[in-house]
Amino acid sequence: MVSSAMKTFSAKAKISGLMLVEAIVALALLAGVYQTAAQGARFFRISGPAATSITTFRADGTLVWTNAFAGTNYTVQTVSSLSGGTNWMDYVQLPATNNISTNLLISFNPPAGMALIPAGVFTMGDTLDGESDAIPVTNVNVSAFYMDVNLVSYSQWQSVYNWATNHGYSFDHAGAGKATNHPVQTLNWYDTVKWCNARSQQAGSTPVYYMDADLTQVYTNGQILNPYVNWAANGYRLPTEAEWEKAARGGLSSRRFPWGGTISESQANYNGDTNDFSYDLGPNGYNTNFDTGFPFTSPVGYFSANGYGLYDMAGNVFEWCRDWYGTPYGQPTTTNPTGPETVTILPGNATGDRVVRGGNWGSVAVYEKCAERFSLFPDNANPSVGFRCMRAL
């Protein structure tokens, strides 16, 4: 809900000799809307190469603004308080295709346990540390979607898994978890997509993955190398690699991690190595809060959320993505890319690898970066890999 105190105003600022026009929106949010907004007021501004005017901010979180230059990009930034100086953070970059633009900026009633990732352009990849797997840097336009705030926990997995096995589903692995509130792990890629379908059907939504091109036979059993995808379905699925990276960045641009340029064990569950990575503030070794029993996972949501209200987008467990692994990045299009069309078969691998993202409790800082990618055989199941779901609007 939006408080009746919601108001809009505009201001102008001159930066480096360039007239930058900012439209600022103050939102008084009631607690419980979603995690990052529940702290109180949130302020937004739109900046770009031309004067803009916000004409409407609807009760559903849709922003209507005008006077933009078509064919240019504008950046929405956010801050929690106007009294704290100029600590504005990027939220989303909006391409202006017309003089008047309408964008769903935030969602006041997202599905339970999910947050809105707003549509817009983001920079995929980086050149910060010369990592070959993070280039080329590409501007990618992704439609809005909902993402699980947390990794799928062991208790959440079990709830859907028990329903699924009583409704005709079979899995390669039963999944494991250090505790019910820790992430589920020890499951392969096939297990996760079948579980997404079961979660969809249990919730009364349309499943995403099918065994036939006509989308009539829901994928429930076996290992289907390339299940057919109903992209228009309202059910749950794995994020594409582009969707995952956009969500992980939380609106920030050209940063290593979901919160900024350095990492420490107060921010994520990973294996510190300050000797090899200047951006790792450590301490060295496994996070001592969680190394008391193998695997060294941490409870979901233990650390602070990123700018979109998502937890554990760096560390804890790797996250399965939908895409086949391809280099460099393997994105065939810059609008809603779904990964490479063909699979690179690696020596000793009969099928090719799927992408996992986000690092884990045993990996060093380089793997926790937003742009860092890792490939994994889809049949692989181990205690360092889990997942989270997304769904289309």
C-alpha cells in the first residue's frame, strides 16, 4: 500500500557542466510490503540527458513520466533518506522508446516470498579484474520478473517434494539440508526444473517445462536434456543467466558484488583469501560462524539483502540457471537472452554444462562476483549447489 502522504516533486542539478534533470518521488511505505521497503520511506529520482516530468505514480507502483528523448537511456536511482547527503544508488536503467514512458517500478503486492526485479537495461559482465569469463561487457534489456527473495530452503524443498512424489513426479535426488532453514543442496539441474513444475502445479499456476513441442506433457520424470519451455506461463522456473545477473546486481552498475566493490565474511558466506584478492577483506578461511558441521552452509537470509531485497546472491550455495554454458557469455540477443542456442561439448562430457552463479560457502571471493560464471554438468549434485526460482509477471 502507498501512504496518503505520497508526493512528487522535481529538482535540477548541474553536474560536470551538464544539466542533469532529476525527478524525485517520495514513497511512504507500510511495513511488510517487502523487505527492503519495509524500513520506511524510499525516495526515487530519474536522471538523464533531458528534462523529464513524472505525471503519475500509480498505486500499483507504475511510474508514468514524459519529456524523455526517445532512443536514450534514463537511470532511476533510490535512497532511503534525503537527509543523509547524496548517497543515491542506481535502481534500474530505463530505455526511452517514446516521449511518454510507463514503467512498473516496484510492486506493493508481489507473490509471497518474492520481489519484483524491474524491467530495464543493465550492464552484463565487467572488466574489473581481467576475468575472461566476465567479458565482453554487454548492455542487456530484461523484462520485469519476480525472483525468490531467498534461496530455496530445505523445508520449502521438502514441502513441494513431498507433494510432487505423491502426484506422479520422480527425482534423481531427495535433496539435503544442514537444517530446515538452510538452503537445499545435493540436487542436480533436472531435479530443480521438475521441482519448479511441481511448485507451479501445487500453487495452481501453469508449469513452464514440458516434454513435447506442443506443450501438452508436463515434465515430471527422467532426465530431459532440453525440456521445452513455455515462456508465457505464469509458473516458476529457473532464471536465465541474464535474469540472474540483473537480479544479483540489485540495480548497481559496474560493481563486483551485489553491495559494492569489496567483500568480507560479514557480508557473505564464502572462503576468505586476502592474499590472492585485494578486494577480499576476509578474514581468511571458511566463515567461522558456519564451519562447525559439513556442509558449511548458512541459514537463508542471514546476511543483508541487495538493492532489490534479495539475499545470498553471493555465497552460501551456487545457484542453477536455465542456460547452457557458453563463452564468452554466449548470449544470442541483447533483449531477454536465453543463452547459447548450441551446446559446447567439453572433453569427457556427453551433454555439455549448465550455468551456475553466485559462488558458495567453499569458494573464494572471485566466484562470489556478480559477473563470475561457472559451468557444471547438469547431472552433478553436491553440497555446494542449490537454486532459487523466478516467475514472469
